[in-house]
Amino acid sequence: MTEQNNTTNPWWKEPWPWIIMAGPFLALVGCAITIALAVKHFSGEAITDGGVRQGLVVKRVGPERSPQAPSAVSQNDARGAP
């Protein structure tokens, strides 16, 4: 019988753990870059879509729409004349 060399390298010398850890690490780097760009370029932007910023809370102001309000077009008008 031949003897096999069963020596194994420590985990940090193998390529697979580094390849597996590269994905989450790159996601963290991308997240940090996105947050830095958003804070640097858009932190002073005014809210222009009908909201008011009060600290960290953004509230909508203006006419409230109720979900039960009748629509301007009736169902017969939407389908066409019979």
C-alpha cells in the first residue's frame, strides 16, 4: 500500500473561504459607499412631493385621499356605452 499525505492547510490558506467571504464583504463596501454618497450629495435636498420633514420623520401634508372616495368615472363610462 502506498502512504497518502493527509496534511491539510489551515483554513486561511485555502482559497474557498476567501471566495465565499468576498460576496458579503463587497456588499458591505457597496452599502457604505451608497450611504456616503447619499449623505454627501442629498442630505440638504428639500422634500418636494408634499411632505414635511420633522427630525427623522417625514409626514405628508395636503389633501388627504380616502380609499373609499367615489371615483370620477363610473364603471359604465370606463367600459364604454352598451
